[in-house]
Amino acid sequence: MAFQGSEGLEEQIEEPEDTLRVSPAEEMPVDGPPAVEEPLLLPWDRFSSWLHCICVVGFDLELGQAVEVIYTHHSKLTEKEKTSICYLSFPDSNSGCLGDTQFCFRFRQAAGRKSSLGCFLNHFDRDAPVCLKRDQGYYYGYVYFRQVRDKSLKRGYFQKSLVLISKLPYVTFFHSLLKLIAPEYFEKQEPCLEAACNDIDRWPTPCPGKILTLPIMGVVMKLRIPTCYDKPGTSQLVQSTPSDSLVSIVLPTVHEVDLFRCFHPVFFHIQMLWELVLLGEALVVMAPSPAESSDTVLALVSCISPLRYCSDFRPYFTIHDSEFKEYTTRTQAPPSVILGVTNPFFAKTLQHWPHIIRIGDMKQAEMAKQMKVKKLKNLKTLDSKPGVYTAYKPFLNKDEDIIKQLQKGVQQKRPSAAQNAILRRYFLELTQSFIIPLERYVASLMPLQKSISPWKSPPQLRPFNQEQFMKTLEKAGPQLTSRLKGDWIGLYRQFLRSPNFDGWFRNRRKEMMQKLEALHLEALCEEDLQLRIQKHTEVETVDLVLKLKEKLTQAEKDQLPVKPGTLPKLQAHIESIILSLPEDLQGILHKPPSP
């Protein structure tokens, strides 16, 4: 699917004649995704579509961290998952977080866990942008941690975290939700959680493209979850209406963090950081608090949007994590992962990592010191000066214009929201310039439409040929949409070996194969099947019916992008063929398949 926002590109590159276009949005109406009918939902199904559970994690002087409460009571967590939640829900001992603080973490779910709503949720995932699809093997934890002095407790402090566990990467939304629930909980305790869970179970399901109004504890939140059909770089802001007198909070985004605030301490290096994330390099963010650590990691992951970051990332990582040994071993090269840490111990443990970002308080006077990339040997403790410590040499020449634009914004005290919008647009255009040539080349691997025959298997996609792709860059490369100079070829070669390319290409290949299957089904529907079966024996006709039924079932399961009416039409064809057969065969063919 070629990204939108590449105006003028079409005139410069000719499309191969009669090549299938493969955008999954092609058959969609311009105003968004198809309407999705909600299935019959049981009690707590709506809650489960938003959250896996809500946990209260407290600190016991003798036992340490412990999960005190899990809501809803039927929610299941393995002992390993509980242990992960316990350690990740508390700021590290060296982070002096007095008062309230919010952050998020991500951890592996136990093997073998299946969602009872899996098929239903996949339906909504289909319309979500790649960055907002559910994480198959991971959970997100959204934390509201309170630490206040309390002389009545042995430890001298009240320390507790309220944690929302979810598959959804809606970081802004869940942090906003916690700001409503957590203060009430700390004041009124468990009855308040029960009320919140009951409110959430009455919400509509998280359907991309719909305006959702979500009542919670006497307040109403209003938001819209983006869809894959939205034009990249645009946010369809939810507008207030006269009937919104009860709406207290309108969220402009459900997932975006403030890029400029996160990158402010290192914004001289934003282009290099974009390259490191694009290539799936091992990165560690060392920050003073889990809030800064998690926001910065999420900002890094989102800077290559609309590309999906396909490697592991941990917005907040501790020495107690079950993957600690795996990620800190020196016997092999660091894995493709972005870690956010706060414990000074990591400055020693991860000093062999190739790229380290140190985040700290950045004063105006220190801005000039950012410009030089620091050597790794200068990083001895977590108290080292903010900056990027790496020996990496970027492939692309530095874009001085964006740095000057952001610097001018700092000097003129431009609002943070405006700085964030400038930076987000810059990253989007950079990513689009990089990915459009790949999109165009992959689209050319589709067979010609005239090669699809209803009576033959759908034709195969041509294989991706790296050297063939490289040759296309001379006339149809990123120079058409980007003013940046540099070694683009070297950057592409490195990217083609990265997990991000692998994940992107697997997804595109799957989309294209589904498109071929859809076109094959549409071709079958246009055939006169009754005329066809007159030339066949009963055995051959029964075999044809079974194959068509299997194809129909698979199409429904895979939610193929077929034209409206195709599947009902095929079902009618199958029924008419069955009715033309003897009664005993009709009975056999009408039986549902055995489980």
C-alpha cells in the first residue's frame, strides 16, 4: 500500500500497466472502515476488550512487592506474570519519586494463553493502524504510583501502585483513565475499583474509526481510535458538539507521546536516532525516572511511524526482569531491542552496548554540548551528562534545517504542542520518503490481473530481489521526495537485513496474497457454474462443491478484501449446485463439517 501524502510522485514514476493495485483500502468507502457488527457479548466481555485486569501492587516490609488485589476477580495471571508486574510497577530504589508518578511497561505474556475474544478482537485489529494493533505475545502495564510519607507505617512511607494491564498500546488514553481512577481508589479503596470495572464493562468495544463516549466514575471521556484508512500524519480530532454537555474530557490522541519533550535533551541527534530505530539497532535509554524512561522509549518506537517497529522494546526494564540475563550477557552481540532503565547498575552492565542515550535535565546553556556524539568509554555512571554515546556513523547527511527550526522554537518559546507537531511531521516525511520506493517495488511483484483464472490456483507473487530493487532507486528513489543527501543505498542494504524489514515484508506479502485470493473468488463468482458442472461427473461436482465451501469458509475467517456481495453470491452458487444433485448427496453436502 503506497503511503498517502506523496503528491507529485505519481507523475514522476509510471505504474506498470495492468498490474494489480494492492491497497487494502481500495475497496473501502472514502469515509473509513466498514461497519462492524458487534457479536453477542457476555458479562465482562466488553471489559476484556479494553483491559485484561486491574492490579493493586503494595510494598510489604518483609515480603517486598506483592499483588494485593486483581480485578476482575475471574481474571487470570500466572505466578511469573504477577512477579513481572510486581517489580515493574515500582520505580527503582534509586529513583526518588515522592508524590504521584505515572509510567508504563511491557512484558511477555505466559506461553499458551488464549483470549476467548480472540476472533472478535482480530476483526477490530484489521482496521487498526499497524502501530495500534494488539501485541500478540506481550502485555502493557500502565502504572499510577503513589509514594507519600506516613509515620504510622514501619517503612515510613505509603507506597502503592494501581496498574492497568492491557493488550492495547493506547498509552495516552490509559494514563488519562488512571488520572481519574487512581486518586479515587487511594481515597476510597476497593469499592471504587469495582465501580470503575462495572463502568468499563458498559463501554462500547474499542472500534477503530468510531467516536466513542466512555463514562467512568461520573466523568465522560470522548475519543476516536485511528484507523489504517486515515491519511498518515493527520489526526481526525474529536469535535465537541452541543449534546456534549456531560463530556468532561476530549482526548486528541489515544497513543501519541510528546516527541519534542522526550527528545529535547538529545534533539541534535534526532536524525541519527531515527536511523538506529529504523535499522533495529540495540539501544538503551538511561533516565532518572521510569516516567522519562518509558516516554522516551515509546517516542523512539513511534519515530518510524507509520512503519511498525518489529523488535522487542521495554519502556521500563529492571534487574529483576526475567529477560535480564538474556539482554545483558556479554557472550553474544546485544539483541535488537530498546530498553528503558533507571538503575545506575545498568551503566556498568550495559556499557558494552553499541548505542546509549542518556536522558536528564537539560538547561538552555547546555544545548551546544549536545552537538557532539560522545564516546562510549566516557559513560561510567548514570550521572554522566545527557547525550548520545555511540560510535555509529549515520548514512544520511545531517538535516540542519530541522535543528534550526526546533532551536528557533525553543528561543521564541513556541508551545510544546507546536514543536511536537513539527517533529512528528519531520519523522513522517522522512519515513515515507524511505518506504515509498519499497512499496512501489513490492507492488510490482503482483501478477497481472489477466493472469487470474477461476479454474486455476491464484498465481504466485514474484520473489523480492534485492539487487533488482536497488536498480529501481536510481530513477524512483527517495530523492524524489526528500532533499536529504547521503548514502541511501547503504541505508537500504542495512534495512533489508533488519527485523523491521522482515516484519514489514511479511505483512505486505500477506496482504497481497489475500488480495490475490479475493480476486480469485470474485472471478469464480462471475463464472456460470451451472454450465460448468454439466460437463462433469457427480463425483467431480461434489469435489467442486467441497472445495468452494472450504474456500468460502477460509475467506470469511481471513476477512478477505472482496467486493461487497461476493461471498453471499458464492454461497448462492454453491446452494444452486447442491440442489441440482440427487437428494442423498444434497443431505451429505448440507451437513456441517465435523469439528
